[in-house]
Amino acid sequence: MNVTVYLGATMGNDPRLETEVRRLGRWIGESGNALVYGGSKAGLMGALAESVLQAGGEVTGVEPQFFIDMGYEYPEITRLIVTQDMTERKTKMIELGDAFIAFPGGTGTLEEISEIMSKVSLRHLSAPCILYNLNGYYEGLKALLKHMVATGLSSPEKQQGIYFADTLEEIQQLLT
């Protein structure tokens, strides 16, 4: 299975982020799954890719040319797909993915997983959409989705396939 992971190209200020992203990467590599991610060697993205590779897994990066020009390319990954822009990158990552995980990240991560959530809600995508709620990172988003249901602007049925997982073990259960 191709597991598409959205996450930041910075490390953040909590050392547990790197520890947990490396655990996620080891699991992806050791379980025989493959990683699809944004292609960067920087920050959490680089740590994730490196851990998948070290565990014997395959890594496909999807990166726009302007990031490569800025020096963010990770040459050791299994395969790099170069796109013209972020829109093409997002489309390709969705096309390649069998499951989607949002690790804690910034506005780019939020934008990317929001598109997956929308496609799952519309039933245009049947893959699981998992928000890795490490240390309660996505509690605000979870509350917003509940609020959408409470105000009649969404429904539990529309949110089927969108999951919040507090641990790697919960992610493993959702994907196995």
C-alpha cells in the first residue's frame, strides 16, 4: 500500500515530533508499505523519508521544481517525481496514495489534508484519511468537524472515512 503522508519541512519545537515521525517511518518500511511524501530532505519530511529507507522501504517524493531549485531535494529516495507547481504535486500525491495521513504540520499540511477530507466526504476518494492527533495536535480540527455536524453543515455520514488517531498503534489498526 502507498501511504501518503503530509507533514512539515521543519522540525518544530517538540523533540517528540521527530521521535514519532521516525517511528511512523520505520513502521511504513518494515510493514512492506511504501511512502509517498513531498520529496524534501528538510525537517520532519526528511526524517520520515530517512526512517522508511533505513527500514528497507520504498520512498516516492513528489516535489515541485521550485523546491528542487531551492535545494530541498532528497537524492537518496527511491523515486522523485518533479512537478511544475503545488497544484500538480497535490494531484499526483492523491493519485499515488492508497491511504492518507496528516502528521502535525503547518498551513501546507492543513491545506493538503483538507482536500483529502473533502474528497472523502464527497465519496470521490475511498481511501482512509487519518489525522495523527499526536499530543492533541488536531483537537481543534476535531472540534470544528463536530461543530459542523451540530450546526447542520455536515453530517456523520459525510465524515465517514475521516479518522483521528492519537498513536501509531491506532494508525496501524486503521490500515491493517
